[in-house]
Amino acid sequence: MTLRLSDDEADALRRRAAFESRSMQDVAKQAVREYVENHSRRDLLENVLDAELPRYAEALERLGK
């Protein structure tokens, strides 16, 4: 896989990697892992809410009054 970054993105990644004394590749790989993990959790939560919320809609509506 080839990742093409703008000059600004590459500079920001280079600075961050230098600050953390890590390679640019390590920083980018960690960013991808965190992105996938965070979005996977959000998608799972949204699916659960979509499936379960209707069951409790009436009770939630009453609690909101």
C-alpha cells in the first residue's frame, strides 16, 4: 500500500514522529489502528441503539416529561 500525503500532512507526521522518537510508519500505523477501533466501537453502539431503542421509546419518552 502506498499512502500519499500532502506536504503539510507529511511535515506534521514527520514532526510528530520526531517528537515521539518513533518512525513515521509507526505513528501512521497506530493512527490507523486507533481510527478503526474508534469507528468500530461507534458503529457497534449505533447498531445496538438502533435495534434496542425502539423497545424502550415509550418509557424514555415518559421519563423525559
